[in-house]
Amino acid sequence: MLILGLYFNDLYADFRIRTRILLMQQLCLTMGIAFMAQALLGYGQQSLILPKWLMIYGSAITLVALFVWRNLYSSVMLRAVRSERVLFIGSSPVVFETARHLHQKPELGMSVLGYLDEECGGAGDASGGAAPGSAERLGCIHDLGKVVSQHRPDRIVVGMRERRQRLPVSELLELRFSGIPTEEIAHLYETAFGKVCAREIRPSQLIFSTDLGPRPHQVQAQGLYSTVIAFFATVILLPVMGLVALLVRLSSPGPVLFRQTRIGLHDRPFTLYKFRSMRADAEALTGA
């Protein structure tokens, strides 16, 4: 139960300690979950009940041990993980969101050097002012070569709002051939957050994607196991459905089942059946 409690409090996925107070709160909540689980087990099986003082002393020792261990583990891991230095090209909102996330999650192994602004107002742009999202402004796009020579990034990420006739193609190709990995912000966003960035999806990616849309054999398999599951679920839930039908009949006049024509796969109409949850003429004046 302690393992489940630690899992649901994200103490396995995130080894960075924001505050020690928050860590203690999470550990106390985990102990509470363990106490409740033990109490529920005791109601079902008397032999599973642990002695009261064993639970109290054991929980106190575990709480202190876990608190000390997590602080030690976090400090050692943060020193051991080598941060990959990331340079952003562009100043889109996704760049700042990703930079802020990398700053909050050092366990991802990436640190933000800064970003090159898309708007270049002159030679004095490379002043290095602070920007939203824990990313420092290192200059504009025209300063790419100078910034790379000075800061030596391990990865370059392009997150420009507008790329047409503004993307430094020749400089990026030269840096790419020199061994510096270069990628789009959408790829890093997916790596950092574990989900696709919908704001960075372009129509061409959907049009030419080979993974978009259902595969025929998957549709057939889904239809087969859905039918099997539906059959067994119907048999198991027949008593419950009978009780629901009786309650619907007794609560209001009208048919027990609500029928409606819907559009399904390949625009084929089918009849939907469900237990009626409104009175029979509920949509007479308002419509569907």
C-alpha cells in the first residue's frame, strides 16, 4: 500500500524536491492511504489486522526514513545527471512553455541556455535580458553563429512563429553538419511533456502521415472483441438492467427505452437504445 501511495503522489516519476514541506505532506498522505487500506483489509479478514503499536511505530520510522532518503537521493541524482544545454531559436509561446518546464524538471537532463529572438532591432539586441518562461534572451537570429561560438549548445531547437524567409537555413545546416543536433520545438515538447503539442501541428503533417486513420485489421479486431465484451457484459448486468427498467417504469409514464437514429461508420444510420432518463415529451417544445 505504501508503494501505491508513493506512486499516486508521483514520488516515483519526479525525484526533484520542490519544498521539504510539500514532500512531508505527500509522505503523510501516503501513510494515511496505507492506514485506510489496512483498516479496510481488517474488516474483510481479521487475520490481516496488524497490532496497533506496530502500525504506529512502523509508520513513524518509515516516514522519517523516506523523508531522509528522498532528500539524499534527490541531491545525489541532480548532481549526477548531466544537463544537455539547449538553445532555442524563436520566441513563440511554446518555446517559453517548454523552457519553463525544462527549468522545473531538471531530471529530464536539459538546461536552457536561452533563446534568439525573431525580432531584430539592431546590434544592441544581444543584451541578454530576462524573458518569460525562464529563458534568457541572447540576441536575435542574426547572432546565431556568435551565440553558438560563445555558449556551445548541445542542442538547437527551432520554435519560430513565422519561418518563411526568416529561418537561417544555411547556418543551421552548417551547425547540423558540425555535429549539433537540431530539431523542431514540437519534437522537444513531446519529449518533455509526454504529449503532442497541438499548436505546432501543421496540416501537411496530417495529410502525409502514414499513421493517421484506422487500419482495416485493427477495425475488424475491435469489432470482434467489442461484440464479445458487450455480450458477456449484457449477461452479467441483466439483473441490474432489469432493476433500472422497473425504476424507470415506476418513476414516470412512457416507454422504458429511448430510441433515436444516429449516424455511424461510413454515414450509415443506426438506432440507438438507452434507458430513458427524461420524461417522454421532454424535447417536444425545445427540440433535441
